[in-house]
Amino acid sequence: MERKFYHLDSLFEVAERKGNAAIGAFNVNFYAQALGIIEGLIRADAPGIIQASKGANKFQGGPERIIEVIRNAIKDSAESVVPLCVHLDHGDKESALKAMDAGYSSVMVDYSTKKIIENGKERKIKTPLSENVEKTREVVREAGRRNVSIEGEIGVLAGQEEDIQSDVSIYPTPEEVLDYVQSTGIDAVAIACGTCHGPVKKFVRLEEKLLMETEELFKNQWMIPRFVLHGSSTIPQEMIREFIESGGEIENASGVPMEAIKKAIMYGVRKINIDTDLRLGITTTVRRYFLENKGVENESEVMGLIKKGLDENKKAIDPRDYLGEVMKLHPEYLRNDYWTTGDYKYGEMMYLVKVRIADHVEKLVHEFGSAGLAEKVKR
């Protein structure tokens, strides 16, 4: 019997009962990353959210492939698996429906912004609230029919999200957030509140007053605040130093301080999105492996493809940027247990990736306050 994934409500409820706790939401692109996320959650006995963006779904060949990757990782986990929600990150109606059909238990639709072309470049601008509400409600109706939870977004978050850049943050008012949630019926709302997508978080300054006033407004309406913090990777400076020492190139990288995340949790944030931390950890581990194993790229086609991808782009952080040729020619390497490939060096490298991810996930969920809550989650 296939494992059923959890609704956001089930995970949020245990965080709310504990108080000052949030659930970690970790982005995934391939098998070793999924296995590392699951292992980190198991170590901490924490429920968790594994999420994939439209880009990740495209990379793997569709949302059903992401489900396959996650199920393979669950099957290969050595211990009992903790409660997991599988979530679509930054989708639209089309991608949300595909994700629901594939077996995702939760979806996010982001109609908070629109793409425009300005001076030959594509960027984001704020969508009128009425339009955001109307488009989000269309997906809410479909999600309700399938018992799938849904997250929406309001405001504009600065930084790089997939292939779209926004140079400024635009914050909603507490009244706009309340109106949006009441008008759509979403289960969770991502609020632009000072965080920033990507590794260069020069815009970061948590808008505590906005979160505090929004939480108070919700409670005055007898509503439970269930806010989401996007662009919230911590990006420790030692991680940046290690990335540069391993041959990567990056400037002015910084993350969201943990104390800011903990304050956000106090004001009703129940879901913390982490992506850039994982990307940096994966890419640093892969780069270090090639540095410490000179000539290993000559031992197999796959290792040669990965090394070539890294050499051609020293600024690459997203593993999809240097694993693309592997996915194109040997997708089984990124969907199944790395030890079954018969390529020992590849398996050893991906094992180290898995350990790196597990260590970081375990550390973060302890900080988020969700460690030890897995057994308390109800269906």
C-alpha cells in the first residue's frame, strides 16, 4: 500500500499546540536530496514538508517523477518515515492541477505578481488584489474537491525566484492579508515581510510590525494565523567560505538570521521555506569531492558530465545547472538509489550530499521548534 502524504493542516496543528514552532519546508530536485531531507527529519523526529518548484518538476520530467523520487527515498530510508507533506512551490493553476493529479498533498499558487518586460528584461510587478483573489480562488475550488491543502501569496518578495528577478519588496497591509485569506479560503498565506529569495539577501529586514499587526487582526477575527516565510534560507557564512574555497564564485551572499526567523514564528509563521541553503550545501559537497579526488571525472561518463558542468559555470549554485546533462542522458541516476547505479565514485559523492543535507535539515528543524513532534501529528 502506497504511503499517503499529509495535508498542511495536520502539520500546522501540532506546531500550534506546542506554540512558537514552525514546520520546515525543504525544496527537492533529485533522489539524494530527498533522502537527505527525510533522514534529517527522522533524526529530529520532526514532521516536514518536501516541496518542488515548477523548475524542479520540469527538471525531473513532471510532478509524477518528483513523487517517484520521494517514494523511492521513503522506501530506502532505514527507519520509520515521519509525517510528510508533498507541496508544489510557486505554481499556477496549470502546474497545481498537474501536481494534484500526480499525488501532491498540497500546492502553492503565486498570483501575487505578474511578469513584465522592461528595458529588455523580465521582472515582477504587483498584481491587483482583486485579480490575485480571483485566480487563487479558481485553484482553491479544485484543491477542496481533492482534499489538497493550498497556499497563496500576497505582496512582492525581492530577489531571484526561478528565472524572475524583483529588485524591490512590496509589502501588503494587514487588512489586505486578511481580505485575501477570507476571500480565497486558502490554508496558509505567504506574506512579503522583509525576506528575500536567493543567496544575496541584501534586502533582508524582517517587518516585525507588519507580522505582529497581521497576527493581531487575524486573532480579533477568531482566525488562526498560518503564515509562510519565503526566501528564508539562513546561509551561514562558513557555508559561503566553504563554497568559495571549493572553487565556487559568489559575492555579497547573506541569509536570514535565525533570531529573525524565531521572531516570525512568534507572530504566526508556521511554514519556513528553505532552498538556497540546500543548493549551496549540495554544490559545495560536489565541488569538494572533485577537488579531493583528482581525475575522478575520467572514471565514468556521468562524473565527467558533472565536472564539465561545474567547470563551465563557477557561479552555479542550483544543482540543476550542472546535473542537466546527467538528467538528459541517465535520468535513473537522479531518481533512484545512487548505490544501484554501479558507479562507485558517483555513489560515494551522492552519499556525502545526502549526509550534508541531513545534517542541515536536522539542525534547522530543532531551531524551528518542530523536533519531537512527528508522533503527535494526526491524520
